[in-house]
Amino acid sequence: MKHQPGVMIRICFLPALLALSVLWSADSVAAAPGNPTAAPAAAARASVLILSSLQRGYPIPDATMDAAFASLRERGVSAQFTYVEYLDIARNTDPDWRGLKLRELQAKLSGRQIAAVIVADGGALGFIHREGRSFVPPETPVITTLASDPAIDDLEQGQLINVFPGFDVVGTLRLGMALFPDTRHLLVVDGPNGVQPPVLPAVEAFLAQGPNRPTLEVVTELDYDAMLERVARLAPDTLILMGAYFRDHAGHNYVPAEVARAVAERANAPVLGIYEAHIRAGLLGGSVLLRGDIGREAGKIAFEFLSGARRFAPGMTEEHVAPHPMFDWPQLQRWRGNTASLPDGTLFLNRPSTLWDDFREAVILAAASLVLLAALVVALGWQNRRRASAERALREQQAGLEQMVKERTEQLAVRTREAQAASAATQQANHLLVDLGSEHEAFAYAVSHDLRTPLRAIDGFSTLLLRDQGGGIDAIGQDHLRRIRAAAQHMGQMYDDMHALLRIGRSALQLERFDLSAMAAELAADLQAGEPQRAVEFDIEPALSVTADPLLLRVVLGNLLGNAWKFSARVEHARIAFGCERIDGAEIFFVRDNGAGFDAAGAGKLFNAFQRLHRPWEFPGRGIGLTIAQRIVARHGGRIWAEGTIDAGATFRFTLTSALPTLPESHHE
């Protein structure tokens, strides 16, 4: 598409239009994406060097270096870690000056790690090769932007990335021939070879592509004034191609953009350019690499090295930057170029805006406002009809509303009295329930505490009989007495467990922050010390901290690790693991073993008091430990559950995500 960006709207419209504009602008600002990239912390330890052999004031290298710097800043690289240096060695060829610039860079970059170097021209590339290795290691990648024909041999097998694969001389000439198909003579304005990037080989390649090509003339051997006189005396069917004119045949130095402006003013034929800055200085146009695109691409590549997205790889590669057709509209009109031959997407400079270009946004907003106002009128009419209908219905219902309110008030009074009576009954029932709970707790405590005396008597007298009268009792009788003792002791342990359950329900939680992994390791060491002949592999995840009651959590871990130890006793290579799984932000602790396991169908009975899934003679136990563990976990606001397979081990998981009060900072120390 051929267009020039429209001017900003400066017209105040209707209030509705103004409101729409404000809303539109607010939505645009709200929807604008933020900076999606940020330099990682590792990038802050390295820097990028942007280097030019020229002085400040050359539009092309200046714009390229500025764009590279801006590209790094957009990606979060601080200016503190970006060095932009102008060597000024193109006009100051004294070796002492080069040595001075070398010492300055060595002092600036001392102690700095350079992640990548961006060079803006061939002179800067040569400086890096000859002097720069004293402060830039050979493995530092070099990114070239305006260096013609760079070679990896110059960098001692380093890495060279060329973001400037060459000027689009052929594309520029094709556009020029399409604009002026009657061209019979082509004049190339360029300085001596070796001083500026050569364009003649590309011109000759273009002329060799087909018949009826124009004749070629090159003004390389002329000095500056003679060159200007020549371009002012050309035949009408001539086309001029402007190169980079840094120096004339007499050895005088010039700024290429200023030379391009002078040629555009003196020439009596259209002048094509291959540099964006030259076209902006007054040339007709051409297929150019936008200096901002080149700089931004170089900055992006440097950031990839800085952030670690790219790695050092010796050799030379090229990064493609697409050229854009760019033409100056007044020059096209002056030379009567065939603008219809230019491709879509051509960028026109200084093109006068049309009424549609100037007022397009205003017309669109006005049309949108009219549509909105029409919709508002329709909506208001529809709303008025609805309001009238609602008023009629309201009047029809208002007559019976007072009687209905009176009836409902009487009903409400009756229900209020009933609710008050029910509330009193509920309070009385709650008090009774509390009393029953207290009595139940007292009774259970008495059972677990006061029945010890007869149990001790049974155990004691059985012991006396075996000790004093054992000789007069046959083997069967002695076995019966041992069974009586074992049953009494088992009953006593069950009373102890009942007492522990009651104590868990009565005692207040003593919360503190502690290392659950250290507690698990301590319990594992106790288990190993109790049966040193067993070789059990413990895998305990370190540094798992929780806020809980440490005494109660020790009971939970002791039960779970003890069960894992007990039920893995018949496994040759027993393994017990304790750790934490984090799912959706929740911490789930687990104890896993590869022991006897259990039938998953009976998992619901595991946490019932005195319920066991294994026979007593297979694995000893009373069936109360998991009930105690469940009660403790529940008091912490969590839950506990188990998974298992017969002969394949079991996994017990529990959470402590409770609705616990937030502890002061001192509790976490």
C-alpha cells in the first residue's frame, strides 16, 4: 500500500464524539502491552560494546548505533552495561591516535565481561581485529552492521554475524528502470575503491542480466567539484546512482549525506540512492535497508548473547534484514516517474496528505457517534414503553398490596414468636449436648484411668502364679496364665491409647515453626537403633519446615514411620521415604514404604479405632495409632489419607494447611 502516515486530529467535535475519543484512547492505553522482555539477572554481569570508527555526525552509522542501543534498552539492558564508542580513526589516521583510543577503551572496559561487540563499519571491525583483542577475548561474538565484505579470517576464527548482507543495488536499479523505462545512460557517483563500500560490481551484475541495458559511466576518477559539474550536464535519458562518497580522487574527506544533498541539488537527472539517509537528504529514492531495522536486529542478537539464548559458535553467519522501497514524492513529481510501477508497501516521503488522510479518524468517529446516538434513541423509546407498561402493572397491583402487607405482617409476627421459641429450645439442647459431651469425656477418662487397677491385679496375680506355683501347674495351665497376662497388658495399652485420644482433644495446640525433616531423621535413627540388624534405606527430603505443635507432630510422624518400619520388615531391601509434594500451592507430606501394603478396598477402615487390615500374628499392633494421627492432623485443620497395594507398599499423605492463626514474625525464626 502506498501511503503516508496521517496527521493528528486537531478538531473538537460534538460532546458525544469527544466522549467516544476519550473512551477509545483509554481503551488503547489500557490494552497496550508492557515490555515483554527483561534482561535476566545473569545479563547484568556482562556488557555490550557498540563501536564506530567514525565521529558522531554521520547519519547512517549514528542512526544504526542509536537503534541498537534502544533495542537493548527495550529489552531491559541498563545503559550502565552498554558502551557506545566513537573512535574517530577514519579521519585521524595517526597511529598515536589509535593507540590513545585503545588505551581509553582498555581503561573503560577493565574488569568488564563483554558478551558481544556491535561494529558499525569496516574500520571498527579492523580495529577489533588489530587492537581490540587486548580487551575483547577471541571468543567474544562480533556483530557487523555497515562493514562491507567482512571476513572471519580477520577475527582469528572467532564468531562473526553480519547483519548487513549488502546494499540492494540491484533492487534499486530495477525500481529506477521501472520508473524511467526510457533510460539509456547510467552514471554511478562513488568514491575511490577501498575507501567506501563498492557498488560497481553489483551495477555490472545488473547490467549483465539482459539486453538493451543502459551504458555505464563511473566518476570515481574525478574530484568533488568535477563530479558536481558532470552530474549537472547529463543527457535527459540519464539515471544517476549515488553510492557512499567518503573521499574523492584528490583525497579530500566528505560526509556522504552532505554529498548526496549537493548531488540532488545540482543534478539534471533523477538520482537513485541505496542509503536511507541519502534519500532523506533529497535523492529520488531506492530499495534501502532502514537503518533502524539494522540497528534493532543487531541489538536483538547482542541481547541473545547477553541473556544466554545464543552461544558462541566459530564461523561467519548472516542475518537477513529486508530492504524497503523508499521514494521522495516531490522528486517523483519533478522527474515524472511512473509511480504505478512501484510495489505495494512503498514508503513515500514528503507526500502531501489528502482530505481523507487528514480527517479519516474524525469521519469514522462522527459516523460511529451517529450510529451510537441512533441506537440511544431507539433504546430510549423502547425503555419508555417498558416504563409505561410497568407503571400500569404497578397501579394494578398497588390496590391489593396493602392488604397483602397486613396479612404478611400478621404471619410474620406468628413466625417470629415460633422462631423465638425454637431458638430457646435450640439453646437448651446445645447446653444439654455440651453437658453430655463433658460427661462422656469424663466417663471415658474414668474408664481409661480407673480400670487400670483390676488389670494390674490380673497381671500381677498371674505373674505370682507363674513364679510361685509354676511347678504345680501343667504346661497348658501355664500357657493360659501367659495368655491372661498378655490380654491384660494389651487391655492396659488400649486404655493408654484411649487416654491419649482424650488428651489430644482437650489440650491446646502449642504452635511454633520447626524443621519437620530433622524430626523425621531423628525418628528414623531411633528405629534403626532399636533393630540394628535391619538394613533399611531412608530417603528424607531436607529442610521441610511447618508451623504446628511439635509434640503432636512427633506422634504423627512416629506412628507413620513406625508403621512403615513394621510393615517392611519382611522385605529384603526395605525403603522408607518422607517428603513433600506441592500441588496447586498446597504442601502434601507423605511417608512411603515398599512393604506389605494393604487392600485398597479396606482403606476406609484404617483410621477407625482398633481396626486392623492385617492379622495380629502377621504384624503386631493395637489399631489405634492411625486414629491418633488422624485426630492430631484434624486438630491442625488438615486431613490424612492412604494409598496401598498388597505386597507393593503403602503411601500415607497428610496436610497441615489448616485455618491456623498467622504467627508473629518471631515464631518463624
